[in-house]
Amino acid sequence: MHRAHGRAVRQVAADSEAADRRRAAGDTGERREISRTGLASRRHHASDHDDRPAGAALPLSGARAVPAFSPALGLLLLSAASWAIYARIGEGFLSSFNLFTLSQLLAETAVIGAAQLVVVAIGQLNLAVGAVGAITVMSTGWLAGPAGMPLVPALLIGVVEGAACGALMGWLERLTGLGSFIVTLAMASIYTGLVLIASGGAAVSALPQALTDFGANPLVLQSLSWLVVPAAIVFGGLWILYRRTRSGWQMLAVGASERAATLSGVPTGRVVVTTFALSGALSAVAAIMEMARVASALPSLGTDWLLLSFIVPVLGGTALRGGAVALGGALAATLFVVSINSGLVSLGVNAYWQEFAQAVVLLLAILAERTARGARRGRAIHAG
């Protein structure tokens, strides 16, 4: 009886959401998407549409681990073309030093993008990724340096602090209902102010040798940084999260339709807070990676992260409306953006033009995603 009641509740949720969408847009494709999303709460039981064993994470149609629009292959081809061009006309682009620097920036930028990607996947924004990175790196640098704390506990405290900063933003978003844009914008200013007040604007340079060696020493062949290791761990963990865990598909369900997810039994409030905590932890990891790379804890860290944090997921195919992630696309987007920036440096182009190029790339990525989404809706309407 309990299972029958659960099916009835889910059917009501699906019918309600489908009716709302029919009245609002008449979009046949979205009606099917939300209807199936309402069935996502069949936890650990085989359904009419899924014959996998009990205990496996159920895929969502409205909330997909891989979006319909994923330009990873095109980005890889563009990256290869840019490498060929810069190798021919740039100065020292393929030198071991430049490749090592590129691998450092590639790893760091990928984790910065991941911090934004997890929030975008639930249909939210985090404008405080850089501020969270700054507040955590200054405390971590002080603990591991002047305070004399062992390195590993100091790093763990920094990651936990980043998670707490993120969780606080998620909790405030739920409590106030102001939306993630306003909440994270305000908290970014608060965190930045706290950093400047506590540090007096001074950097911490007395860091443990092990940390700076990790950021400065090559992994293999003098052209690959050790920083790629934490980046690989981060993306491997995210793959497991979204492909193999209940928490992952709950996050995607909230991004696909928060109302349908709520009616289906997903604890949306807890999911939002947890996702922001994850974003904060990833921001802290990226900040520690940058601290290791530059051998200093800088209060200005993260001031140039915001644009990069959106370019990586959006250019990689993760839609701003949420409900899907493209981890492979994010990595391909990171390679493309970092390659373009590194190539411009090899050509002696001013850094301001690099920021201009990043902004143009982000705008083009958003336009491409919306164009692809409109085309899919058109095909769905004709098919219906």
C-alpha cells in the first residue's frame, strides 16, 4: 500500500507539473521530460523503464548526467588547431617550460570551473567562488606558515572552511528566498572584506617547502605539473557523484525541475545547501592549488576567477538552466581556453585582450547553447 501511495503521489506531481508546462509554453518535449522526472523517486527498485539491479542510481530523463548539447569533440579539434597555429607563429609555445605552465593553469582552471559547474547543475549561480577561495587560502596559508600547523591538517581545515562558506550561502538562499545571484554577490563582498580586514592586504609567503615544491616541480618529462593530480581526483569524484550516487541524481533532478523534485520526495533544501558546500570545497581546493603554484597566499586571489568559472561549464555544454552536466566538455573547454590564453602570451598580446577574448568566448557559448536548445524544442514540437 505504501508503494502504491508513493506511485500515486508521484503521478499527481508529474501531472501537475506537466499541466503547468502545457499552459505556460505548450512544449511537448518538456512535458515528457518533467513527467519522467516525476518518476525519479523510485529508489533502488526496478521500474518499467529501467531493468538495472536494485541499488544502482537511476538515470533521469529531465536530469541527465550528459546534456544533449556537448561540444567536447569540437573544442578538442579547436584546441589542436590553436596549438598548431601557435607552435608555428608563437615564441616557445611548445617549449617544456610553457607546457609545464600550461598544465599548471589547466589543472587550476578545471577545478575553478568545477566549483561553478556543480552549482549550475542545480540551476543556481555562485558569484563568490573567488571570494571563498581567498578567505580559505589566507587562513590555510597562515595556519601552515606563521602558525606552524602541520601541512595536511592545515589543508583539510581550509577545505572544510570553504565548504562551510559555501553551505552558509546555500542556507541563506533557502532562508531568504532572494535567489543565488543576490545572496552570493552579497557574500562575495562580505568574504572579500573579511580577508582584507584580517590580512591587512598583506600576503603570506612563509609557506612549507613541501607545498611550494608540489606546485613547482614537474610530474614527468619536465612538462607536466603535479597539480594535474588533484584536478584528476576532483573530476573523477564528480563523475562518480553524478553517475553512480543517489545524491548526484538528486542534484540533477533539482536542476531539471525543483518543483517536480520536491513533489517526488527529493529534499531540495538539503540538496541546495550540500551543493553549495561542495562548490565551496572545490573553490578551496583551487585556491590551495594556486597558492602552491605562486608560492604565496595572496589576499587578491580569485579576483579573476568569476569569468573563467562560467566559461568552463557553459562552453563545455552544461546548460545554465541546470539539470545536466558535461564533465568531459568542461575539461575540453578548459583546454581550449587555457590554450588560447597561453598562445596569446607567446605572441606577446596584452593581458587585457585575454580577458576580452574570454568574455567573447563566454557570450558565444551561451548563444550556441540557447540556439541548440531552441532547435531541440522545435524538433520536439514537430515530433509531438
